Amino acid sequence: MINRKRSVFTLLALTAAFTLTAQDYTKVWLNKKGDIITDSTQATRYAHVFDEGELVKMDEYSLGGVLKDTWYYSLNENAKPKFQKESLHTRYYANGTDSLTENYHNNKRHGECTVYYTDGACHSVRLFEEGKLNGKFVQYYPDGSLRREEYYTEGNCTAGKLFAENGSELPHQPYYIHTTFKGGVGKFVGLIANTVSYPKEIARKGITGKVLVEFIVDYDGSIIDPVVVQSVHYDLDKEAIDAVKRIAKKHKWTPAFRDGEPMRVKFTAPVNFKI
């Protein structure tokens, strides 16, 4: 146990400034993405990290000191990321009651996920397998009456029913409707390949590679806010972004929906530069 604790605390020490206390926890700062950072002025949260034997427990707090989430991680120094989400994750409302409880295995949601209303009543129960919805999904109105009942296989809704508050059946629309592109993702990647222009000077230098561009599919299906998340060269990065922007002027995706409401979705597309 002593060696394992040293391993946990050493790893955290290498990634962030921390404070050990008499309670035997490590305090770390977190950014908006949940990454451990050293600059507290850039933090949106902080966390107390406890070694609990096989797992590492992380209690995340708002900067004002309100407990927001409790996570458990397994430590694998050969994995990426080194801390893998494992076991129970609990999210809390500001009043301290559970907002959500879900289970993880090997960094993926696996098992039952329950969402609650602020008064503690059940909002919905879903089943996940290896990160995908798999099995029965039920949702309730605040008074406990059934709103929807659906069945999923490998993340896809295979059957379902939707009900009004008075119990009458409504036309069914799945809780999740994924964003799609006409012709499929392959068609979109092909559009990028046909739109992108290889900078001549970079081609002469023999610089090649794959730029990854992340963008948001907006509520109406528009492509917005493209950014490079895997860089190759400044000029190739710029051309990749420009290509996505040119496509965005002419094409839209079909927007995603959650519980009947449109939602924004992040998508990452490869832009390959080959001579």
C-alpha cells in the first residue's frame, strides 16, 4: 500500500501543484475539461484525491467549495490516460442530493445509469455496455408516471413508446437522435479531401500528415467553431480549417436531438495531406 500511495502521489506531483494534509489527500486544480493543471488562476474546479487501495477517489468541488462530483479511478501507468474511470460516479445538485449515479469500467460507462430530479425522484434509468446504450431505458415524469420506455442495442434504439402525463400514448421519438450527414461520414470526409488545397511550398518540402479538425454541429445542423486538435504544420493546419469553413458555407448536418430538443454535438474529422 505504501508503494502504491507513493506512486499515486508521485504521479500527481508530476502533473500538478498539490497539498498533502493530515487527512491524507492530495489537492489538485482542474480546468474546464477536467484536466489536472498547475495554474490555479486557470482552474474552474479543484479536487481532493484519496488513495483507497485498488482505486483512487476524487471529490470535485466548485471554486466556491460546493461538492459537484465523486469519481473513482484505477491507476495504470502504462495506459493513456493513466487514470481510468472505474466503478461508481456520482454527480450532486447544489443542495447535496444526487443528480446522477452511473458506473464505469475501463474508462467507459458500463452498467446502470440513474438520473434524479432535485427532490430525489427518479428521472430516468439507462443501461450501458462498453460505453454504449444496451438494454432497457425508462424515463419518468416528476410525479413518477412513465414518460418513455425504449430498448437499445449497441447504442441504437430498436423499439420504444412515448407517453403523455395522462398516460396516453404519443408518437415515439427516441430520447437520443444522433447527428448525421447526408451520404454518411465518409461522404463528409470525401468532401474535405476534394476541397482541401495542398500548399505548394509545403508539398515541395515533402511535409505530409493528418490534421484532425474538431467542430461543433450546431442546433440547426450548421458547422461552427472548427479548431485543430492534432497539428502537423501551421500551413497545413490553416488549410484544413479553411477547407472545413468552405464546406460549412454549402452544407449542413442533420442536427442531434435529446428528449425532443436539438443539441450541439462535437465531431472530429481527419484531413489527410499526401504527396
